[in-house]
Amino acid sequence: MKLPKKISPCPILEAVIELRFKSKVPSVAIFGILYNKLKDRYKSYEELPILELPRSVLETDSKLRFQPHYRFLNGDFIIQLGPQMISISVRENYPGWTAFLSEINCIVSLLDELNIIERVNRLGIRYIDFFAEIDIFNNINLELTLNKEPLKSISKYVRTEFIKDDFKILLQITDNSEIKSKESNVTKGSLIDYDLSIESNIVDFFKVYNDMLNKAHQTLKEHFFSVLIKQDFLKTLNPEY
């Protein structure tokens, strides 16, 4: 099946690439090392509320291990940084995969140059799509039944995990979501949330990550367009090939 290059309006609320790693340097040093390299490109940064917790809690609570401590801003791009993670994301104004990957390459090349990562334990790619005023369950190839009858409910939420190729995929779908605009206007609709990941010690990460990311992106795209959504629905999304 030929896949669209884009659909419009673009439904992507957020796209995120995340690395979880073991560092070669003390956790308290990571921010300073990266800040010196990022400050010209990402001119704005902020400390996140998690830093209000005692350091002893941050270092011992496993639930906080991969939470970000700092956020760097550069136009539409956002970097979030923690002692064992870094993510690069773009929200709302998604520029397309080529431009997003170019920014990712810039940041990953910087990490390679700094030589502060001993190993990468997880590489994840996540896309969150929002469809305004649409019950997405009427438009996807997923049937929910109860006692052999179509399930009728005022709201639905599905969470499933499966393996495809080399990736673990977490897929979450709901028809009861809201987003708020900068003007505080609320829009109701449906969310489709894909989170693809490889969770293992990734050998030669800096040599293979680009191929891995392109494969992950292609896997997600194929699943969304050729498996998940109905083709009649796709036609309503103004696909460009």
C-alpha cells in the first residue's frame, strides 16, 4: 500500500524521541555539561518542579529515575533532560519527519561528541494524534463487542501492547479527550497515542540510531495508515502522496 506523505489538517499534537541511558559522569554534572553546548541553540531553559524534591528522593525512588529535571526551548522544539534520560519533542506545529530528524541528529551528534553516555538502554519514539469532534472508534479497524453485540458506551479507552519487528508498541486510543487552546478554548475529540521502543542495551548506539529511528517511524506510519484506520476515513483526511 502506498502511504501518504501527509494528511491535513495535521492531527499530530506531539512527537517525541526519548533516550534512556547510563551516564559516564555524575548525574549532577550532566546539566552543566549540556547547558554549555545547548545555550546558543536553545536560548531558554527552565527547571521543572521535580527539583523541589530532596536529592536523596530523586536518587533512590525508581519511579522518578527517568523523569526530566530541566526543559530547553528553541521555537517549536523542546529538549527535556534528566540524570538518565533526554528527549527531543515538537508540539502542535509538526514540521514533518525530515525536519524533526534533522534536529534529532544535531542533538544526538552533540551527545556523541561530549562522550558522556556509557550506554543507551531504551530508544523510544512517540506520536500523539488528536481528531477533533470525531469518535475515532467508528473510523478504525478495531471492533469492541460485549456479549457478541457492538459495545455501546458514552466513552471508551483501549490500551494494548504488542511486538512488531524489533519494536515493543504501546497503543492507546480514547474517544473522550479534550485539548485547550492558548485562548483557553476547549475542543473535544479522540486521541491515538503510539509509543514504539527498543528496550535493551543498544550496541554502537551512535552508529545505528539513525537507521533505528527511520525504521521505527516507518513501522508506526505503516501501522497507522494500512492497519489501524479505515481507508474510507483516510480519504476524508486530505492525504497527499
